[in-house]
Amino acid sequence: MKSNVLKIVLPMAVAAFGLASAGSTSNSKPVAQMGYHRINNPFQCIAVQNCDELGGFACKAPDGVTQLYSPAITCNVPLTRSTP
């Protein structure tokens, strides 16, 4: 009888431990992502440069004026970077 209990409980315990450890990990280091410039239509955008998302400065195009956006959700999410 003990053998049957171990055969049932042990795999469930291993699976529960795996799920708990996978859920507790997080990737707190932001990844550099490409910043996009909107073209007349908010659903169209072109890639300009990388934004690191580490700071509170607006990620702007090389002209220093144009705000860059994330391509997700129709180029409407403004990006930031660590340097002005």
C-alpha cells in the first residue's frame, strides 16, 4: 500500500514544486526594445532606434523631438530610456 501512495503522491509533489518555483521567478531586467515612430496613421510605424526602458526619460528619435513608441498595441505606448 505504501508503494501505491508514493507512486501517486510523489509525481504530484514534484509537479507542484516545479510550478511554484517557476511562478516565483521573475525577469526584472528590462530588455532593450526597438522604438518606433508613428506615421500619420496610428496603426503604421517605422523602426528608428533601441530604447532600454530603464529610466524616466522619454525615448526620442535622433532629432531630439519625436517621441518613440512600442509597436505593440498600434504604436500608442510611449517608450522611455535611462539617458536623456
